[in-house]
Amino acid sequence: MKSIIMCGIAAFGIPAVCAAQSSVTLYGIVDTTLSVTSNQGGKHNVQMIDGGPGLSRWGLQGNEDLGGGLKAIFRLENGFNPNNGNLSQNGRMFGRQAFVGLSSSRFGTLKAGRMYDAMTTYVGPFGSAQSSIGSMSGHPGDVDDLVGSYRINNSVSYTTPELHGFAATVMGSLGGQAGSVSTNSTFSVGLRYAHGPFAVGAAYGNYNRPNTSMWDGTSTSLGPLLFSAPIFSGYASANSLKIAGVGAGYDNGAASVNVNYTNYRFNGLGSNGGPNPMHFHDGTAAFNTFELNGRYRVTPALMLAGAYQFTDGAAVGGHGAQHYSQFSMIADYFLSKRVDVYASAAYELANGTNSLGAPAVAAINTVTPSSSNRQAVVRVGLREKF
């Protein structure tokens, strides 16, 4: 990353105001991958895709010292596909993050804009998708948002200063619908503690009408950010989605071990929050996911990591249940501090009946679901950070 100190450039006629120190940093990742996926329409799919350990992005972040320990901050972060130049996050210019705020080491940080929720920032670091392997090792459909697929619009967050290893965040957003404060609104809260190599985090989120508040859908169309995941696309009519999670980890630099658990519940099925292909009139669909992952640096340049996760979906209305087991791994070799090459793989096995009332099919995160209950993905890629 390169920092550009903006302190007045007289040659361009910009006033020199150097009393308050300010800076803007340009940063990013370009990550492209050759991917082979099994069982898509009964055939193997060989394709170039965006991202292995880190999805491609570029961004600007900055701060200005306002005095007395107070700073103004901002971040604008764009997601894109390096293989075709298309914008990610449903075509948004700054779909990954866009916020402005005030930060104080004494009073904490207040931000407003489009941001990650507390599940992503407090429990997500204990998942292999964020810590080592990448998005394909996310939980099916990333419905618990540990990968960070779903950002929250129109949100305001407050994060406390760190005190004896503890820090917390509370975050809320308004739905912007006339006559109703709660419709399409969200709320999340997170707490973390870190001491030496040990860390633990917990979070809870409540998302009204998730098809519109999280997945860019409408009351009649399925949100495109669902990735067409049949594990829960049949529950888009839910009036609310409630997610709770906890994670813990030990990292001594050379090696790390993490565990995490999430519970997520689609409540009030059959509301007008989204399509209702199963004609639910009410009910709750509950899921539990457990994950164990680890990372080991064989040498300063070579990192190996692996993960196992199990997702259990309870029956809805007395019929059907679904279960998913997935193994993921990666070998990542760093050519320099900014450039690495990697090979990764994942295998998923599904059982039961999915949210659409059909036999459950494997659906590794970010790829087209399988045509059977099994799916494997193998990837090799190159990533450069700047």
C-alpha cells in the first residue's frame, strides 16, 4: 500500500493547509484463479474466476487529524472481476465498503454508510474463509455472513475503544420505507477479547426482510446476492433472519487453530418479504454450523491450511431436513510480501431435502450449485496486493 500525503499542492492551485495532518491511501488486491468445478449440469466446468484467498478490490482510505486525538476517517472500496472488468456486489461502484466517520482513541469510532456487520467483523476472522483459504470455504451460501458477502446499507455503527483487550460494536440501519421504521431495518452487535495469541469473538444480528435488506431482492424477485443457493433460497419470504455466532482462536504466528459456531433462523416464513415458492404460511427454518480450521507455516514463504465444517438444517413444517459436510484446504506460496501463488481445493457432501423441497445438492460457496449431492472444486491462482 502506498500513502499519499495531501498537504496542499500549489502547482495545481490547491490551497496549502498543513496545520491539520491528513492522508489518503490507495490499496487493493488483484486475484485471478483457474478453477475446475465438478457436477455443474452433470459436467465439469473449467473457468477463470475472481479470487481464491482474497477477492479482487481497490480502495481509498483516509484520515484527517482534527486535534485533541480526534480524526475524521473515510473508506471507499470497490470490488471487481479482473477477468472481465465487471463490477462486483451487484454492479455497485463502491459495493464492498463506503463510509465516513470520526475516530478517537479515547471515545471510540462512529461511522455511517455501507459497511460489514458485526458477524463479519467479530466472528468472521475465526473462519477459514477470512483467515486462510478464501471464500469457497465459507459456510453454504454464506448465510451467516462470516465471509462478508452481504454488506449493510444506510447503517451507523459505534465501536468502543479497546480496554484491557475488550472491544465492542453496535450497528443499526434504517430501511427507508415510509410509514415503517422497522421494515428492511437491521441491527447487529459484536464483542471481542484478545490477549497474546488467544482471541475470542461473539456477535448477534437481526435482519428484517433479509431478501431486501441484505440480498438486493424485492417482494417478488429473489435477491441476486443469494448466489442461487438452494440451501435457503426457498426461505426468501422470511419476515426476519436472526444470526448468532461465536468463535475462538489461538495464533502464535507460525501456526493457528480456530473454531466457530453459528446459529441462524429464518422466522415468519410466508411474509411478503420475498418470493414464496413453497407457499409457506408461517414457520421457522433453523440452521447450525460448526467449523474447525488450522494454518501452519512450513517455511516463511509456504503456508498450509485446512478446514472442516458441518451444517445442519432442521425440518420446516414437520417435513424435510438438510445436512452439509465440507472439507477445504490450501497451499499458499509467497514470492514476496505482496505476491503469492496458491492451489486450493474443496469437497462438499449434501444430504436431505433443501429449502425448495428437492433433494439437497452440494453448493460450495460462490460457485454454481451441483447437479448432485456431491461437488468438488480445485483452483490454482495468482494474487498481488498493492
